[in-house]
Amino acid sequence: MERESFSNPLIASLLNKHFIPLKLDREERPDVDRIYMNYVQAINGSGGWPLNVFLTPDLEPLFGGTYFPGPDSTTPDVGRTSFEGILKKMQEVWTTQQTRCRQSAGEITQQLKAFAQEGTLAPRQRGGVQEDGDEPDALELDLLEEAYEHFEHRFDNQFSGFGRAPKFPTPVNLRFLLRLGAQLKQKVEVSAFEKPMGIPEIRDIVGEEECKKAGSMAIRTLEAMAKGGIKDQIGEGFARYSVTRDWSLPHFEKMLYDNAQLLPTYLDAYLLSPSPLLLETVHDLATYLTSPPLHSTAGGFFSAEDADSPSTADDSEKREGAFYVWTLKELQSVIGNDRDADVLARYYGVRENGNVAPEHDAHDELINQNVLFISQRASIIAKELGMSKSQVQSIIKEGRVRLRTHREKTRPRPVLDDKIVTAWNGLAIGGLARSAAVLESLNEATDEDKSRAKRYREAAEKAATFIKKELYDEMDGLLWRVYREGRGDTPAFADDYAFLISGLIDLYEATFDDKYLAFADRLQQSQISLFYDSLHSGFFSTTADAPDLILRLKDGMDSAEPSANGVAALNLYRLSSLLNDPEFNGIRYSAYAKGTLEAFSAEMIQHPYLFAGMLESVVANNVGIRSVVISGSHEKLEQQINQIRTRPSGLTETVARIGGSSKSSWLKDRNELVANIDETKAAVSFCEAGTCKAELIF
């Protein structure tokens, strides 16, 4: 619509004469976007972007929709009213029936408020403690089985992924399935004794075959994505989603929040089922996050790369995917050698007339163009061309470098969205920190692997330092949402706190530097003070005094990003484990966590698959979460840490360290149980329910 309508003089004239047009950055103000998206979904049955809503001066919605064709539209008419027609009709109705319009908008707003409260009003409680005797619905481990059954039913057995096109990665769902798969990982040796992996209660309820299939569905999906056009095959990173069912044609925009979440997802997949493809993709994602253009020299991570760009430096017109697509002729010219070009064309699915179907090219931008995806295995190409597999692999490796070099030299890179968003940086910090800790702990880790892991960890630490310096007020413990050439004016939302706290806990467990844990703890208290619903539990997305809002919503269901409440509940359980369940405002962290779960109990019981991220906290609530405390220095202790770090995700435990190379003075002051452990004695202790026991002493 930017090109079709908002750059059109006629539309501009109508907008400026009869309306006050406001363009909202939904990444900076997701609170406003979410409110009016709820409205459009309620009246139309679906939503999406671009989002266009007409408001009264009181900010109450009057009419809205997504895409409306403009005067310069090249999209086939599918019966939609044009944007010009919408503007003229809205101007006429407002002029002739303003009182009726205001009344209707007010009624709709009241309905939205009532709808927002439905399903999130658990019985009156304070921090998870019931006050009226009316117990909320119990959240049992059976919810995991029901969520699994939903994903199993929707799994695309032919192309992997879930449902039909378009297909989104949705890492939070894949990580849920990987956690189920991790329940079957056989055993891990812990020095003098063996400890079974996984949680028996989950295996018993979900079933061993079902857990195995859950992991398989996730891994097959991640492998298909890694081979597909949704992945930048000669660069790094993943696009937002696949337009096609087979993952071959992406919407070319790359988002930080997708890639930051996919990093630990691929890491978990590799730990569950090691393969070169999965490990290569872990490094690919970590490299994308820690390299230009996404990695800021100041320390944070930028938000996104656009889908559109000019084909050449001399081209004034942008087109979708121009930076990424190739004609067969161009590929042959860059590679030079006919045999090598043939190998690469076969490998990447490059055809003379292009590999994008006309029905997926509404604006004729991809005629004769090819999106690169892994179309054939190197072994098959070798057999067809009478070559050795190693020859083919060498040609592919060299050709990839040539194509990338040519792309970087001759094509303008897509526009960079250079906002640094606190929430998304929290996701990146967590993914990089955990990846670094795992990669340097693998038995097969090479010196190069350890060097790369160090770079990933340093990038995570640098980002955490940047946010604390530029987007955090030390005096009052408050965060801000966005940095771009200076701090923005928008205070942080609940997801900014939740995602950053999670990333800081991961960073603590990767470094054992308790300054990150102290920062996380301080932010957790701020999040509770600002966003926690003391009557009905759970976290609102916005503060009580947030301006310009007609609703105060709670984010419970996962979407492209995990829900703020799902992440917050797990943070509270993790901090409870690491800090011996401290109190804040007279209520323990574990009680806040339980209350957060119960705030969404009615909805979770009905549709558990919509709350995949929150189900990890349901497990913690049912089986507990323990802290593994490493003390002292000993070679075998390092082996214990490596074994713990390289377990597939799926166990309810945290890891702390005192003495040795750790920085733990704050932790010992904060946690009396840990303070009582002799930090000079080399041991592994397990702390749970207010007691610690040394299981291994060296």
C-alpha cells in the first residue's frame, strides 16, 4: 500500500484534507497494534498487515481492515473496495452521522474490553494464593499430550512443517516438540553414577512413541527449512516465512526475532539428533546475528532487513527478493565453467525459466528468477554426472563463495531497520549465550568451534552491557523499548522485561558471572511492580498509566514470538530455583509463576497448543525445578558442567556455580542455601525445596 496508495497524490490529498493520518511503527508500539488488530480480527474474522483502522478522536475504532487496493494497484481485483472508495465513504459517514459513529465506536470498545477479560479472569487471587476459596482449573501434564496431538494432526508428512501454505517457522512450537523428544534421550553418565534423562511423568502421560515422533516432527521441519528457500543459501539467516508449502519460496524479509529464536531451536535439535546440517545451521544463525549488518558496532542487534531492494546500484525501483534471486544465465556467467554451473544449477534448483510459479508472483517481479534451495543431494548429482561426491561438494563450496562475492559486490543490500528493540535483543542474548556454552562444551569441539563460541558469547555480553547502559535506568529499575541514534521515548513493555530477563539468566548460566543474574533479578522485581495483575494474576502487556490506550491486554498465546506471560512464568521458576524462591512484596517468585499460569488456565485447558511456550512452566509447576550448584575447582567438575550443558533441553533444572572461576559474591548474599556451601570444596550439589545435598564430591 505504500507504493499503491500512500505515494499517490490523490490518496494523499484525501487523507490530509479529511483525516489526521498516523503511521505507527508496530515494532516500537506493539501495544497499540495489538489492540486494533484484535478489533479487525473481531469484525472480519481475520487480521494481518498492513493494518488500516479509522478511529474517533477518542481513539475508539470505527472501521478497519488490512489491504485495500490503491489507484496504482497491480493486484488482480478480488472484489475488494478500493482504498479511495473507503476514504470517501468514511468521510461522508463521519460528516453526516458523526453522533451515530461515536456511539457505535463506543459500543465496540466496550465489547472489546469485555472480550479481552474473558478467559483471563481466574478466581480472585494474590500472587497465586486464592482469596475466595474458588480454585482455578488444575493445569496437569495431560495438557502436553493434548498439545502434541494437535501438532501431530497438523503435521505435513510430505514437506514437513504444520498445515499448508503460508508456513511460518514458529520456533516456540518446535521447541515444545523437541522438549518432548528429549524425554527419550537414553542416559547421561554423571561421574560415579548414571542418571536417566527426561522426566518419567511426561513419558508415561504422552507416551514413548509419541515423544519420539514429537522430536522427529520438529527435526524434519528444521531440516526442511535449512534446505529450503526460506534460508539464505549463500549467506546467512532465515526469512520470515515460506509462501509455499515446500519451504522453497520465502517472503524475503529477515527479522531478528525469528533468527534469534531459531538459534537455540536448531541447537536443541542438534543435541537431540546430531548431524552436520543442524550444526552448520547453528553456526549460520549465530554468525548472522554477530556480523554486519545485523550486529551493531555499539553492541546491540538491529531489528530486520527489508524484503525489497534494487537489482543493481543504478536501478531506482525496488523489487521483492532482488538481492537473493538468480537467473540461470547470471549463475552461469558468475561461475564461468559450464560443468560447475551445471552442478550448482542442479543443487540449487535453478531453471532456465525460473523456479517461481506465476501464481506466487502477483507483481511479475520474479519472472525467470530462481530462489536458491537445496534441490538435490550431492551424491545424486555426482552419480548423474559421473563425478565423485567429493568433487561435487568442492564445486558447491567454491561456487557458493563466488555467488556470495558477486552478490555483495554488485547488488545493493536491502534496507536495514536499525532500531535496537530490547525484547528482541533479549532473545538474541539468550540464544547466543546458550549456543556458546554448548558449542565449547562438545566433546568433538575443535579450536575453531571454541573460537567461534567465544565470539558468540562476547557478542551476547556486549549486547547486555549496551542495554544496561543505554536502555536501563539504574535509579528506578526501568527499561526502555527502543534505541535508534539515542534512546526512544517508549517505555518497555512486559515482553521487553520477560525476554531480556530470560536472556540474562541464559547468559549467567553460560558465564557464571552473577552480575547478569543480579540484573535479571532487579528487572524481575520491576516487571512485577509494573505489570502484574494483583487481583487476577498474570502480566498485563502495558503499565497501568500507559497513555493513548483504550484497553489493557494480557499476552498469553504464542505467535511469531513467545508470549510475555509464558516467558515470565518460566523466568520466575528459574529465578526461584537459582535464588531459593525469594519473596517480593511478601509473595514468593514461585507463587507469582503459578498465579501467571492460573490466569490463563481456562484458555489453556481448552486449547493447550496455543500456549506451547507456557507448557514448560506447567511441567515445572507439576514436577518442580531444581538447582545444580557447582562448587570449587577440579578437572572433573568441568566435565560435569560440559555434560550438563550438552544435554538436550527438556529437563527442569538450573545451573549455578560458586568458587572456582565464577563470580558469585552477589549470589551468595542473595541465596542463603548457596552461601552455606563450601566454595573451596569441589562438589556437585542439588538444591530443591529449601535444602541442598552434595551428590558428588571430588
